[in-house]
Amino acid sequence: MKFWHSITLSKLIEIAVIVFIFFVLFIIIKIIIRRFRIILRDKLSKNTLTILSKLITYGFILLYLLLVLTYFGINLSGLVVAGGFLSIIIGLATQKVLGNMIAGVFLIIERPIKLGQSVTIGDVSGIVEEVRFLSTIIRSLEGQFVRIPNEQVFNAIIINLAENVVRRIDYLVDIRYSDDFFKAKEVILKLLAEEPFVLKIPEPEVFVEEFASSSVRVRIRFWSPTEKWYEVKAKLLPYIRKSLEENGIEIPFPQMEIKVKN
Amino acid sequence: MLDINKYDFFPFNPIYRSDSFEFFFKKIDSFFLYQRKVSELDFYSQIISVQDITKIYLQPSEPFAEGFDTRFLLLKFTEPLLLLPDSSLEGYVDFPISLSLFIIDNQNKIHHINTFSLLKPKLALYGNPHNGKICRFWESSFSSSIPNEKPFATGVLQLYINNPTSSKIIITRLVLDFSFMELYFKFNSCKTSARVKIVSDKFAETEFITPRDIEGYSKSIDLIPTRILTSSKFLMEFGL
């Protein structure tokens, strides 16, 4: 009865205003979250975005509740002390987890890898499937699911094969000593000029790499758009051999000259 | 069979033929099968969800690089251009074009169905491997007179190059953002214009503009949607 008597009209209005402000702020936060989800949809996975949205929403509700309790004169110092102890215990118990989580946040901010990119992280090569809070998921080139803790990703040397717009392709082709290198060069450059995805600039290079024991080793270097790199690399080598052979230039077998002394 | 020798609207016919390409249309139940042949090696086929075609429309388009998404054209000059301090240069070069095919349905609505090029595209990098732009490559000679066009393959680009600086500048190439290209055509020839403003020996601003003397010419339908918030100027920042 005493409680009901203490409720006055002004208190009811105060409560109504607090609830109203809560709903207004809640809607604003939901709109902001939706905008961020659209902006970040290519950068973070759907799961991570959902977790992040929930964390922000529940964090806001908790914060608002604490503010309202403080406003109504409820002493939260006990709660703060208990919370402090709890934080220390949780912190000690989840040191590794927190380390991975912080590394995950830095990976999201620095973005050395992006979803769908082809990367090598330490010994693992593959496609980035997901950057989660605690770990990064890679689909290896053999199609395996690889989970790497974010702390390891953050500290590892990362080779991002898709970050630059172009990549170089290198071939090493052997020709016979009896073949004309300049003719071989002309044939190879003509073939490269006909392929649309071999870049005209930087210009392709063909040069003698080494005079080996059984052959002249010819280095072929050219650039291709990163997204066409594998297709071009896999395609051209057999055509180079075919063109060389059509022009009388052959890839030699290993040879050994044996001298017999009487 | 209908012969095509110009850019225009043509009444519907199952076969269209020009010296360098052929189109085939075949009605199959509730859709059309469209086929395009440029050479023995370039044959393309697709199904179109349309009940009836009354006309087709062929026009020149921006120099897309088939199989690769780029909106930049790198124009390399056969002979470098030397611009003296506070001077300007006007002239012509040829440039590659694409061909765009549209169909007009029985409700008089126009639909773009295919874009292709008679010239095999070649790509080039402008800038460094990290921040550079991959462009469609084209080499051309700067001339004071209008160069000969290859019908359905090339167009004419009129260039206005201005060097307001106090240094002499050598230009070996230009990079243009063709998403802002204004292409005009008459019969089987097409033209556009671009302005180049030199900022320093390493920088220049390039921009497509409306060409002069366009009376009797028609404007090509832009295939790249206009980006309102983007500048039509491209800043060449990796050298000239």
C-alpha cells in the first residue's frame, strides 16, 4: 500500500518519458545497426554481423537500465564492486579468448585480409571464408575447413594474393643450343601480344636466364589482372610450347657427352 | 536476311548480316534464341525472355573490354607529344568502340541484349600494382586531320590538350574514364571529344566533353549508369 501511495502523477509522467526516450533511442540504434550491416556486409560475415548487432543492442539496454536505476536513486556501488571482481576473474580465465577477440577487432579495423581473397597465413593457403571475433576461417586450396585463432593471424606473416590489381606470371622454358634465341623470343612475344589478359603495360619480358648443361634456359615474365591470373597462367604454357615447335624450336632432352679414354 | 551497313533501327528479321558480324534470332515457344557470330572463334548464344520482337537497334558504345570489367581507356601515342609552356594542341586519334544491340518488343520498349567488339581487347596497367588502374589499351597516332575509321570497330576522338604551366611537357599516353563518354554517330561513323588539362609534368586532368558539329548525329544510349556524385574528370597521377 505504501508503495502505491508513493506513486504520484509526476512520477508516472517521469516513467512514461523514460520509456518513451528508451523506445526512441532503441529505434535510432536499430536504424544505425541496419545501416552498418549494409555497409559492412562485404567485409564481415553474416554471423559476425548478427553477433555484433546483438552485442550493441544488449549493451545499450544494460546501459540504459543502469542509468535509470541511478536516476531513481538506487545505489549501484555494490554492483560496481561485484562487477569489478567478476571482471578480474573472467579476465584471468579468458585471457586467451580476450587476446583473440582483441586481435579480431584489430583485423577488422586494419583489414589485411578480406572475405573471398586468396591468402597465405603462415603455412595455410586458401580463400578467406569468414573473419569471426575469435578466429578466421580459411577454405584451403584442397577444400578443407581451417580455423586459425585471430591472435595467430594477427602475428603471422600474411601474403595476400588478391590485394594488388595485377600479378606477375613467370615461366622457365628450355630451348636447344642450336635454336635461335631471338627467333624464340619473337615467337613468344607474338603469342603473348595476342592474349587479351596479358598486359601490354608492364611489357612482357623474355630473356636468357642461364646457359644450362643441356639447354638455354629462357625466362618469360608478364603481368595479368589478379582476377585472371590463374586462368592465364594455366592456359598459356602449352601454347608457348606449340608455337615454338611450329617454328622449329624444340624443348631439349637432357644430354650428356661421354668421352672414353683409351 | 537483312544487311546491316550502319548504326540504326532495323525491322525484325531472323538473320542480320554485315561484312564482319551476323545476328540470328529464332523464336522457340515463349522465348527467343539470339546468336551472334563475329568470326569462327567468336560465337555467342543466349536466350531472351521476350514474346515478340518488332525491331532491333544497333549503336556504337563505350570501349568495353570483353571479359574484364574496366571503365578506363589508356591511349598510347605512337609519337610522343611535346607541349611547350602555355600552349595547346588540337587533333584527332582513333579509338576502339564496342557494338551494342537492343531489341524493341511489341510494347515499344527497348531492351539492351548484348555488347561486343570486333577488336580483340588488350589491357594495360596505369600506375603501380597496388593502386593502379587496369585499362583497355589502344595505340594511336595523333593527327591534325580526321583519321580513317574502321566501320563498326573504331571511332574518332577529338582531343583538346592544354598546357597552362610554365614548363614544357611530354605526353606519351592518356587515361580516360569512359563511363562519362558522350558518343555520337551518323551512318557507320562515330565520334566523341575529350579535354586534357595539364597540371604538372606528372599530373593531368582528362574529361570527356560533348563533341563539336553534331548536327545530323544521334547520341548513343549510355550503358554505364550516370554517377551523380562522381566527378567526370579523371586525374592522371602516375605520369603522362
